[in-house]
Amino acid sequence: MEVFGLMETYSTPILYLLFLNQENHISKKNNLTIILMNFNMINIFTIGVYNSTKESYFKKLIDNKIELFCDIRQRRGVRGSQYKYVNSKYLQDKLSKLNIDYLYIKELAPTNDIRQKQKDADKINGETKKQRTILGQIFSREYKNQILDNYDFNPFISKLKESGVTNIVFFCVEEHAEACHRSLVAKKIAEQLHAKIINL
């Protein structure tokens, strides 16, 4: 069953529909009956840090009511003081004060070998990590083959549904989601949850 193009995941949708309460509404659009149901849909966000300030960075999390912050970096630190607020200890302390749960998923970080392939591509393209706006084809292929295809998302998704979390964000440093592996992770999970992706 589809609701605004999103697949309803209830195992017994027919029985569920029988027990819809009076707060549910029925409307028609393009001659199709759309049932508006009161259940929590999960939103998948992604966020980077380059070209952000501490204030703007955490404001994005607050404004979008992020409940679970997933750190998928290989190294949980950034050189220099400009972005020290995303170094592991400071970041976790700040998120705790904001009542945002923190989860480090090291298994979704690219390996040194995969990262080197992207560095080689950046060198050929004459751009730095901060300047990059899109991932290289080699990186994308290797990351999917070595990481995404071998990671079991089912336990993570099951716990996510059980927790009632509706807004989850995946973090790595690149400014543009398309230039970072977080875009590949978000797409993979969004496909399984039939959720939308919002890049902050």
C-alpha cells in the first residue's frame, strides 16, 4: 500500500485499515483515493561540516528535530580548531545536552584503500576534499562492493523502528552530500524504509 508514494510497512494493512479511527481522513487526488494515516514516518537526513559554523551546524540539528545522530567517519576528529566542535568528545557532549542520541557506525566508514582511490581522483581533477562536489565513480563502486553490500542493515532498521525515532541524520565532513559516502548510505537505508532524504 502506498501513502504519498511511500510504502506502508505494516504486516497486516487490511486489518489496520479496519481499525482506522475518526481522526484519519480520506481525500482524492488525480482520481486516486489517498488514505492519510496517523503513523510515524522516518526522515533520513545527511549533514556535513565544511563551511559551517558551530552555531549554524547545531542549529540545523535542532531546527530539524534530529533524534539520532549517526557518525560514519573513519576518523572522528578534524585537524585544526575551525571544526573542533565535531571532534568526538565535544560532539558527543553537545549532542547529549541537546537530547540527541549518538551512534558511531565504524563499519560504514570507507577503508583507507577506498579513500586513497578518491584522493587519486581528486588529484586528477585538480580539486581538494573540501572543493569536491561529487564522488568519483571508482570510489562509489568500491564502497558499494566492499562496504554497503556487506553491511547488514536489518538489525539497525529493526531497532530504529522499535525506538520510534522519526528523524535520523548521517554525518561525515564533506559539505556536499553528493561528494560523500553518506549519500550512498542514506540512499540505501531510504530505499529499505521507503523514506525521503533531506540533505542539510
